[in-house]
Amino acid sequence: MPEADDLALLIDAARIAGRIALRYWKRSPKQWEKGDEGPVTEADIAVNDALQKHLRAARPAYGWLSEETPDDPARLSTDSQFILDPIDGTRAFIAGEDSFSHAIAIAKGGQVTAGVVYLPALNRLFAATAQGPATLNGDPITASTIAGIEGATILTPAANMRPDLWPGGVPDLKRSFRASVAYRLALVAQGRFDGMLSFRQGWEWDIAAGALICQRAGATVTDARGEPLRFNRPHPQSDGLIAAAPALHAALLARL
């Protein structure tokens, strides 16, 4: 299927997800813990079920990788895959904050070809294909072009600024944070922040859509060692994540 058709499908799916999520938002949805993986709510499951029905009906040959569906290794033998987080930023969703998102992507040959990050409470829909521009609500967006580290604005948890993590010296950064990994990537794509950084193992469903949007906006996106990202792996995690303006990305790696 052409990438534009896939993107249109993802946009439609994201808006379906948003309508469902907003029915539960700020209404004390049932919630429980998934072992040590954090909380999940009835809204996460409802969104996941609706997306699985909608997307797989449209593309039955595509594999499926979702945070809220038991992983099926059959996806490894498919040519294309849906990779998604029904609600990224579940803790923010539970707290009634507006920064939760739906992150939905399609990967082919280990690379993301279409992706959407949608924040329904803010009505912000970020999107991209591998051959097209990154957009916000249909308008093109561009990542930062900051020339180096000094004064750069970075989305990262405070724990990531410990001196022992920076053998080249802790950089002089202006640090902020958002709960949703996908939204952090989208904010970098929009140029509202110069970069984002994570040293934790990152799940593909959190990263896939936002990584493509960031790249198409002009940012450099790799794992925390500077290696390219690959998707639909048997163990679907990356070794950390750096997304930043190209010169800033290089400067961050030089300090690590």
C-alpha cells in the first residue's frame, strides 16, 4: 500500500482512539498494575481493542505489536507491521493531565514508513511518512538547528543528569520533562525543544511513530550509543534514545 494510504489509515485510527480515551479521561477509570511495568487502565484496553479491530480489518496481512496485546512472534514473518502504544503516558492520563498521546506507526523492513502521534486533549496531531514532511495538524514542522550544547533545551528526567552518566562532563542544558515518550519526540520535531534523551531501554511502541516524525522534521534520532534504530525486532526494545538537532546530537554523544 502507498505510504499516503497507510498514513490516512493511521490518522483515522488515531482520532478513533482519541474519542474513546476522552470518554474515560478525568472520570476515574479502573486501573491496575502490570507487574513492574506500571499502571494500565480500562481506557488503554478499550483503545487497544478498537485499534486492533479497525487497523487489522484494513490491513489483515500486517503484523501487530502493541503494548496492550500479548506479543505474537508471527509478526516477525510479516512484511509490514503496526507498532503502537494505545495510550502513551498512562500516568498522566490517570492524573487528568492533557499530555497523554496515542502513538501509532507502520514499519516495513525494520524502518518506520508512516507514523502518527495524537494528543486528543490538546487536539494536536503529529504525522509523517518516510518520504514526506513532518506535520502538526496538517502544517509542516521543523526541528531545531541549534549549533551545540550550550543553552540547549532538553526533555529528559532529572536522573539522567547525574555526573556518573557523563564521563565527558555534565552538559549545561535547560531540562524539562513530559510523561509521554511519543510526545517528547513530537515536541522535538516541532522545534519547541532542541532534543530529548533517555538512557532507559525503550519499547518500540513508544518510539516508532515519534522517531519517524522527528527524522522527517530534520532531527537526528538514534539509540543512546548513536546506533540507528531498527523496528520489529524479536525483543522490541532500543538501548536508550537520543533525538536532537544534528549538531546537538553529535555534541551529546561526544560527552557520553
